[in-house]
Amino acid sequence: MQTLYSSPKQDGFYYPAEAAPHQGCLLIWPHRGDSWSYGGYAARETFVKICEAIAQSEEVTVCAPAAQYDNARLALPDHIRVVELSSDDSWARDTAPIFLIDGQGRRRGADFDFNAWGGLYNGCYFPWDLDRHLGRKVCDLYSIDRYDLQDFVLEGGSIHSDGEGTLLTTAACLLSPGRNPSLSQQEIEQKLLDCLGGETVLWLPRGIYNDETDEHVDNVAAFVKPGEMVLSWTEEEGDPQSPLCQENWEYLQAARDAKGRKLKVHKLPLPKPVTVSEEECRGLDCVDGKPARTPGERLAASYANFYLSNKNVIMPAFGDPMDEVAANILADCFLERTVIQIPTREILLGGGNIHCLTQQIPAGID
Amino acid sequence: MQTLYSSPKQDGFYYPAEAAPHQGCLLIWPHRGDSWSYGGYAARETFVKICEAIAQSEEVTVCAPAAQYDNARLALPDHIRVVELSSDDSWARDTAPIFLIDGQGRRRGADFDFNAWGGLYNGCYFPWDLDRHLGRKVCDLYSIDRYDLQDFVLEGGSIHSDGEGTLLTTAACLLSPGRNPSLSQQEIEQKLLDCLGGETVLWLPRGIYNDETDEHVDNVAAFVKPGEMVLSWTEEEGDPQSPLCQENWEYLQAARDAKGRKLKVHKLPLPKPVTVSEEECRGLDCVDGKPARTPGERLAASYANFYLSNKNVIMPAFGDPMDEVAANILADCFLERTVIQIPTREILLGGGNIHCLTQQIPAGID
């Protein structure tokens, strides 16, 4: 594995759309005591189902720290590879490299700095050194050369790409003082285009209410294909989420993508507010000497947090009447893929959902 | 990775000769404080040279425990892959699986039990659980199916194969009470043939004097090709090694391999006795509350502990007049390979040599 310090964009590399063909998917075994209730046992059952769904159409590798290797190996089926790899938590979307390709199908990893979603300003835990080093180890594991982009804090969940030059993010997250406070919005935009090989950045104002990632884009919206997207939606009166949805909608009405297109936007309904119970809070370790969650705290539930495997749309269910409505919308959007819906409350309790757990490895020639 | 409990031999799998084509080689970063003097820093310099020599003609992967990953990654060149993987010590020959192939070139790992060369009877350290689990992790890392052979203690260094049905071992090691005390020699022979796909086991009586592995065969002899081998040799009067060499010679005069051939044996001279210095002993952590080595202790130096990479014979040098003589003998034996000789005193101090550090992954189709 070579480490490169040049510009991915100038080298001809870009972030392909998630819908483009994958070699496989990387995930990380849930193990952190202040993220996963009661030792993570319930979360792991859901995690295994997600892995199995992905493995229906692409290779799956699960990273587990040494002390959890046996648990992961025994819980996961044989055709899923388990490798020993240390991490602080389990959100491969945010800690694994973003894999880029070039016109010839060669691959390189974009390895950004990571500070647990806000560092000492408003991050979720400290220290985060194992997560910060994970990108480098993953590139080495796959023998894929790596761009060292550690002068810029970025999580994969804060960026979507249409694969045709348009990057989608949220201002709420990328302009938060916990990420890159010394850079202006214009400088951040330039950095994104340079590191991920794009032409245009679309800045959705907001994400999902009370999302502890500072409102990651992957929890609120997703590309269906270039020029077309789904956007999480509610108009429920009194719900603090409603004005955020409205702001995003207005932004998108005026937006044009890298090809100059106006975006076709499908409203993807949100489930009713989901909150954490007292019993669930009791099963969580403390973080930095404080309770990890407070009973009644609203969780950032959203159907937009789905993963596009080679043949499936793997999406959350919350036991809500909207589960079926959202599944039908995604089925209509992704006609070449079959929707698999998995109840993911146990994952949501950890602070994310299916998309946050995954990182695709694009198909390529090396 | 599937785990199999059937008979490798009945499934058509066998242990190919080391001289057959390799995909690559697996090694483990030196890190154990009671094996490697003064934090292993000098051993690592030699280790890096060995890895570089192997990487001239095949892929090299180095496993490093989490705490040593950065040291390994920075010390090794980019084209060598480093993966996080826990171990107790660094002898991949003995702790990694032995990779088998079948007639179609499919590969499977033979994952035997490991007890640190003798368990609580006369093993080198306790506990050894990380080393014992390493074989399974390595199979998973390479996505190669695994035979669970954990009812039998066997180290790779105690077996050579000519790839044509002949396995070579030492009685001193395999009949030692620290391995499989409940099995007779005949039962052990049957187990070897069944697990490694052979027809005949040749039992050299002895190995190298004071070899703490109970006299592994890979430190005393090696196949040049089927029907032809090198045998470590001295006739020095008063050297306790001389009668061991004589016993081996006499055994081989009478032996026939799986094809009924008498073996052509090249005598490979041994260097003058090598002993550990007081200063070297001072740099070693204690093992089980006792000093790891005693000043003046004789080390098991031997030129037979070489590795056959795809294009090279990578062999030790000891700063002895015999270095050149031995190199010339191996050059004459392996006309299609170039000899690379590396001074390995720092590796020898850890209890083994180049061959002990390596485990070849045969080329195959999967």
C-alpha cells in the first residue's frame, strides 16, 4: 500500500455513486459499551441480519477487535469474512476510507481525519485514536493505495456522491465548529471537490433533528440516480423536524447539480418520533463519566439511512405504519433492486442505522 | 471461510513442496519481550531484510498485534502488506496453518493445535491462546477454507513435504511427551498422512542440539526436490551435535521415500557453536518468572533453516567461515533460484531462523 499526498481530483480519481457495482462491503462488529445496550447482544443480532442481507450480492468483511473476534466469528455465517482490526466504535461509514475510482477502474482510499463527530467540542467519545487509524489499516488490508487526507476532518456519512460530479452534504454538519473550524465554507467546498473528485457541492441546510453526528446527510437524503433523490419528510405540526425538512425542500428547489440539472426529489416519510426508554438507558456504559443517553431522548430515526448493495436496497423498519410506505417508495425508485427491510431499533439506539454501519468497496481492477 | 472436519487426504488435499509456486508468504512482526532482546529493535531490522528478500518474488503479508501495527507499518516498505492480528510470538511456520492444495489447485488450511512447543511439559511460554487461534484467523483473512485439526498438536516447522507423498519429521520432536502423549508413533504417523495427504513418513531420529522446539526438522534438513535433500552436518569431535548427525545419516541410508527411492543426501556443514552473550541475556524479559536465557547457552544455529521463495533461497549467515561453503552448496542444489544470505544472529537469539519466521501460501485457484 502506497501513501499518496497528491490531489485525488488531479490524479483522475472520484467518489463513485453507491449504486455503482461493488466488490463488497466492510462493517465493524458492535462492541462499544456506551453505544450498544446490555453488551451489544441485541444489536449484534440485528447486525448479523444486515450482514447476511448484504452478503446476498457482494463480499462482506467484518472487522472485530481481538477480544471480540471469537464472538463475531461464531455469530456470522461462514461466507462472511471476519478480520481482527481494532476500533473505538462500529460506524464503518464514518471511519473507513471512502474508496475512489478512476476512469480505468483503479481504486484508491481517501483517508480523512476522524474526531468522533466533533472532537472535544461536541464529539461522542474520547479518545478516538483507533477509529482514526482504521482507514489506513483497511487500505492495507485490501492492498489499495491510500490518500493521506488527515489534515481535514470528514466522515463518510456526511457525503453522498452521484458519481457524475455532484457531492451532497449538510451545512449543519460540515460547518459545525467541531470539524474544521479554521476553514470557510468556500474552502471546505474546495477541499471536498479536490479530495472526492467533484464539480459541485450541494449544501442541504439541515439533517435529522437531534442527530448526534451534527445531522449527517446520509440520514436525511440519498441519490436514487444522478439528478434524482429521496429526501426525508414530515409536515407534522409542532415537530421540530418539520421546519428542517422545509428548509431542505426550499434549498433543493433552487439547486442545480454538476450537470446543470434541477433535481427530481421524492419525499420519503419519516416514522413517528422514536425515543429511548429507561430500560435501554440502564444497559449503557457511561461515556466520559456521564450517562450515554437520557430516558425519553429522541433518536434520529429515518428511512433514508439505507444501503445499496449490488442487488438490494437494505433499509430500516421501526414498527411504524410508515415502514411499508417508505419501502414502497424505495422499491419504486430502485426498480433493479429488491428491498430488504430489517427492524433496526437496536442499531438506532447506538446512534446510527444501516448506512452508517457500512462502507462499500467499489468493484475495480488493481 | 468454511470449517471442515473431514479427512484432508480423503478429500484429495496434500501439503505441496515448499519449492512449488507460491502466491505469497505470511510472517509475524517480532514483539515478544522474552524472545527478542532489547525490545526487538535489532531483530526487527533483520526481519525487515528477510521480508524484503521474500517480496522480491512473491506477495508478503506481515501480521502485527494492535499495539505494534504502527511500528511494523513504518518499518516495512509499502509493497508489503501489514494486517492487525494478535499473536503470542512470531513464528508463523509453527502457528499459521499449513496450506494444502488438491489436484485442481484449490487450497485449504490445515489448522493444528499449538501449545508453544511442549505445553506445560516443556513449552517455551504460557499462555499460548493467541498463537493457537492464529491459524483460524489467517484462513479467514485469505478466505481459504479450514480443516479443524485441533485434536492434534503439530507445528509446521516439524514437518517437511516433498509434494510427492513423502513427509519428513524428527522423532525427537513428534514423540516428545509435550505434544501428543496419548498417541503411539504409529498413530501419529497415521495422523500425519491423513492430515497432510502423504504416503510415507520419514522419521529422522534427531535435530539440532539444544533446539528448544525439541529438534524441529526444518532446522536440520530440507528437501531439494523429491528424492534429494540437504542434511545439517558436523563431525567435530566432542561436539554433542556430531552423534545426532551420525544417527540421522544412518537412518537416511536405509530409508526409502513414498516412491520407493533411496534419498540423495547433501551434507550441509554447520557453523561453529553459537552461544548467547551476557549482554544479550540482559535485554530479555523474564518468562514465567525465570530468565529467558542463560549466558553461554548454545543456540541452535543451522543453515538448513532457509526459505524457498519463488525465485530465491533465503538463508542465514552467522559470520562463520562456513557461511560461504553452505551458500555454495545451496546454490548448487537450487540452480533455478538465487541465494540471498542474511546475517540472522538477532533472529537466532529468539529461538529460530528464517524458515521458522515464514509460512508460504501456495499459488492456487479458489
